[in-house]
Amino acid sequence: MATQATTSPRITLRCATCGTWNRVRADRMHDGPKCGACSTTIPLDHPVLLDDATFDRVIAESELPVLVDFYAEWCGPCHMMAPAVDTLAKETLGSAVIAKLDTDQAPRTAQRFQIRGIPTSIVFRGGREIRRTSGAIPLAKLREMLH
């Protein structure tokens, strides 16, 4: 009989402190997982910051749905939507990954996904895009995107 430890979905994230890649079980996300190399806590109760170097691996190796908020620091609607994205990260801890990608800092990824307007929210499952919307949307619509 399989144990929960072997059947719990996993995500792969890079430690912001030392750069080591870590696999985290979904059922342990509430425990404040630590980096296997430097023991720094990997905070998962707020959006994970992605860039051109980390995007593909996080999306491809996550066994949970990943909602990515494509944004820019100068974007007013992005700032209006940010609290909803933060709340969603807290609400979905263990059942989804909520991430942010600054399109000005990660132009290759933004171009590859043809981000024409920001904010744009995309949900990925199994490494593939399954849902997309552009423009600032409320928390309820972000929740709907994950289902």
C-alpha cells in the first residue's frame, strides 16, 4: 500500500538564498520547508518569483497547478491585482503554486508566451498552459481559473 509520502504531489523550486533546486511535497508545504543545502526556509505562503532561468523547470516539474501572474513594476492594474494574488497564494498552499513573473526582467519568457498586455494570468497543469486571461481580475476570478 502506498504511503502519503510517496503519493503526495511535489513541486520543484529554487532556493532564493543559495540557488539550489528543492523538491517539496504538497502535504509538507504548510510546514515551512527548508532548503536541503543551506537550510533557509522556502516561503510558500506568498507568490513564488520566477524569471527566465527558473520558469521552465518550475512549470515542468510541478505536479500541482501553477498560476503565473505576468506583471511589471510600473503597471497600475498589476499593483491593483497584487493583493488578490497574494491572498490566493495563502489560500491555495498545498493545492496549487502561485507565481509571479516580471515581464521586464524576464523578456524571453514573456515573448515566448506572447504576453501582449499585463497583467496576464496563465494556469499551467502538467507543464502545459490550460487557461489564460488578460487584465486585472478579482480574487474570485483567480480562484475560478484554478478549477
